[in-house]
Amino acid sequence: MRLRRPKIAPSAVVWLVLAALYFLVPLVATFLFSIRSIQTNKCCSFAAYTAVIHNGDFWHTLRVSFVLALEVIVISLILFVPTVYWVHLKVPRLRPVIGFLALIPFVVPPIVMVVGLLKVYKGAPEWFYNKPSGILAAAYVILAFPYMFFSLDAGFRSIDVHTLTEASQSLGASWPRTLVRVILPNIRAAALAGSFLALAIVMGEFTIANLAQFHTFPIFIQYIGETDPYQASAVTLVSFGITWLAMSSLLFIGRKRGGPTQVVGAH
Amino acid sequence: MPYLELQGLHRNFGPVKALNGIEVQLGQGEFLSLLGPSGCGKTTALRLVAGFDRPDAGRIVVDGKDVTSVAPSKRDMGMVFQAYSLFPNMTAAQNVEFGLKIRRRGREDRRKRVHDLLELVGLGHAVDRYPHQLSGGMQQRVALARALAIEPRVLLLDEPLSALDAKVRVQLREEIRRIQLELGITTLYVTHDQEEALAISDHVAVMYGGVIEQMGTPAEMYTAPSTPFVAEFIGTMNRLEATIRDGASGQVDFAGTTLQVDAARGRRAGERVLILVRPEALELEASTNGASSEQNMLSGEVIAQTFLGPVTRLKVSGGLIADMSTGRAAALPVGARVNARVPAEGAKLLSLPDDGPASPALDPDNP
């Protein structure tokens, strides 16, 4: 039985258009600005884009940030999926405590956090302290924590963790198998949502990377912005497109396997 | 030799004694229902057998082996849950296949077994459907097939029908029994529905307050309850608290009326007893001139009628309940004065402690 698509109310269309304009106008303005010629300040030249694409730093910093994002996503999922699962299953009274902890990254300003982190890890090994994949990834995992936690928490709340776990165990499945084959596929939507947010954070975070003196993509954007406004607009748009592309591919990978992504409530 | 044994199981949750010494012996291929009201410990007992929880004391023995400390994944117990427990990301067939994959069965072997089991539960046509595309009854059928797929040593069912509507419930419980008999699988069934338990079990154990009050065949439980609680919980029962007047002749005193009850013979005079009479054994007749002088008659007034189909249940003032054919009940409308005859031979008698309540109070409408 398929429900008929409900008619969209005219007022809804108005709001939708307003919301779309809110997001699209800056993008269009940026685009129009980016195609002005650097010599004449008039339309239309794609010189800024050509310059950006031929800039080695653009690709280098983009790669650094992207690899960093993947690393943060992987570490966050490995850390938080089993943790949130365990909390839901065994110690549900800890949920509000973790929820509170997850708010701390919002409360502590990044500038305070990075100073603290750099001080604490001063004696840490070179590979950790001086590489973006070390201390920066660790800092970003902290920043991504609230997004990951609240996404996963919502996902776990939408399924009957206890019954699914016990059903799986009574059929002979071990803990890791239960987690990977039964639980994970059913919280995939939540894990994906958390991953998108983590990706967005890493691709846009400036303060920590700057103070810790790493050359990530946002640092590059900021540098270009100071030196060439047209290129800066072009970079912004290109990075915007790349981030969307990355999110779409994550979505594609996440949804590739069969079955409904969203759990439909028991009826 | 018993196949499944629960020996002295104790389980406390803080100050609450959820299980207080449970003893069960069940032969291979037998069907035992644990029956009782909410909080009686029946689900706790089942979870201990499944291995999801550990007893504070006592042992669980299956086929001569102590499995008390064995992990649930190593126990080979098939379980069907109260809540819909199918894996939402897998089709019906994949759900049934799950346990077989873990046991590393060959592909062809798995395919055949999945097919056979889904046929067995009547879902051969729905192999590729996801749980959200199945009705509640169908989901529980798949869950049953999934539990049976691993050829469990014991099948555990935790109120599997409680979320289903009445018609599906009756249909599915009969199928559970048919399949259980067909496969000869030892089964432990938890329910709070006494009708369900009586209908499909070899044995019924009525639990209350963490102990088994009585265990026996459904017929024994119905006809010969051994405690006031069981008497009230299984079916509906009139409970007349009385005192023995004369043990030799079998006379008892009930609310100022002397009743002749054969089962009272040999009791000590002055002993407090509970006379149990099934509603269908209580005969009602219209009273024309107040209290009857006939023996074993209690007088009262009809205060409610409940239509149950072929019979109608009448509530009579003084806490009596009588079932009579719907045709005859029409002559005794609400407000009619009636006399109720307590049968001298059919009534059961249970001793009451000299002080304290007879048994936990139950709502007679909803035992």
C-alpha cells in the first residue's frame, strides 16, 4: 500500500524558497565574485579557478584535511560505537553523564583547548606531537565527540538494543559478531550522520590547526583569502563542492548494502 | 532422567527476591509453562535458563550437564522474545539463516533448512521480506523459525504472543504446540495468560512471589489447586472463608450459615478453611421468599451480568460468581433475589493459616 504524496501547501513553498535563498544567495554572490577578472575587475574570467587548481598547496592541504577527516571518523566510530552500545545495554544510567561530557567541547573554547593540549602533550613522541595525524586528529576527535555521541545515541534509542543483542547471542553470536552484524547495520543512518558532521568539522576547523601550526585546508583558505580575494572565493566554492562530493560518497558507501537504512518501529 | 533441571534457583535484585528457590524437572520433549502474574519471577527464571542472567544460588542442568555458568551464546537455547526481535536489516530468510551461519553450515544445507523451517511456520511465501514488511504474527513466526533453526536443546518462549491480537494469538499458540510436538523439542514457555498455559502445556507451574506455588498437568491445576493463590489464578473461583463446625459430619460455618461440605470431613473443629467452588458448580435459582431454609443455600442479589457467549457470568452480592447458560440467566436480571446452592461434594477445601490473609488479594475479574 503506497500513500499518496500529500499536496504541498503554498505557505510551505514560500518558506522553502526563502530558506533556499538564504543558502543560495551567498553562494551565488561568491561565485559571481570569483569569476571576475583580476586585471579588469569585470566579468568573466576563470583565471582564479585555474590558479587554484594549479596551486600545489591547494591539493596538498586538501589531502591532509581529507585524510585527517577520515582518520577522525574511523577513530570516533571505533571509540564511540562500542561505548554507546555498552552504555545503552549495561549502564543506561551513565547516559546523562556522557551527554554532559559531550557538551564540554562546546563550552571550552578551541583556543583554550589547543593551548591545554599542546602543554599536556609537550613530551609526547615526535610522530604524535608534530604530525596532523597525531595531536590534531586527537583534538578533532574531541571536537567531533558531541556530534558523534548525540547521533549515535539517537540511533541506539531507535532500536531495541537489549532484545536484538539477546536474540543474537541466543543464536550463538559472540559480542563482536553481534556488534558488527546485528547492531551496526541498524544504526548505520546514525553513524553516517555523525560521520558527516565530523567531516564537516575537520574540513572547516581553523583555530586549533592554526595555533598548533599545521597546514590544513582551512589554513590554506585563510592564506589565500589574505592574498587574493578572487582566488579565495574560488577556493571556497571548490572546497564546498568537494565536501559535498565526499558526503555523497559516504552516503553511497553507507547505503550500498541491502536493507532499509532507517529502522521502522515495531507495529 | 530429567532433561532440564532447575535446582534451587535464587535470584535477588537488591532487596527484591525475584526467585526464591525454584525447582523444576522436565523430561525430554515436554512442554512446561511458567504461569503467573507480573513480577512473579517467571521471566527471571527463563532468562536464567537462557543465560542472560546468572543465579545467586542454584544450578541449571541440561541433559546431565551443568550449564549455570555457560555463556548464552554457547548454550544452544532457542529463544522467542516478547518484543519483536527480528534483525531489522535482514530478510526473514536471513534472520533464520543467522544462527546457521554462525555454526558454519554449508550453503546448500542452510538454504534447505531455512526453506523447511519457513514452510513449517507457514511463511514459505515471505522469505525475502524484511521484518517491517511483516505483520506482528508473521514476525513471531519467523522468530520461532529462527530459534528452531539452530536445533536448540531447549526452546524458550517469553510471552511470545502477548503483543498479538486475540485471534492470531489462539491460532499461533496452537501452531507452537503442533510444531513442538512434531519436533519433540523440550520447551519452556512463560505466560501470564492461564488459558494459554492450560491449552498447550504438558505441565504448568504457577509462580507467585518467586516460588512455584504448584506444578502439575493442566487438568490437575484446574481441578485440584493446592493453594488459595493457584485456585484463584487458574480459572475463576469462589472463595468462601469458613470455619469447621463439625469435622465428623463435614459441617462448616460460613458467614452465619451452616454448609455441608464433604471435603470438610475429618477436619478439626474451629479450623479456618477456604471453600473453593468453581462458578459453573454454583447453582443459582430465583428466590421468592427471601432466605431459603434449604441446606447449603446462600442468598443474595444479582449485581452484574457478563455475557460470555454460551454462558453468562453472574455476580451475586456477597462476592459470589456463578456461570449459567445464557438462556437461563435471562430469568435472573440484575437486582433479582437469588439463592445459590453450594455443592456438598464438588467443593474443594484448603486450610488457612490461623491469622493473616488467606492469599494475596486478586482482582476476581482479572486474575
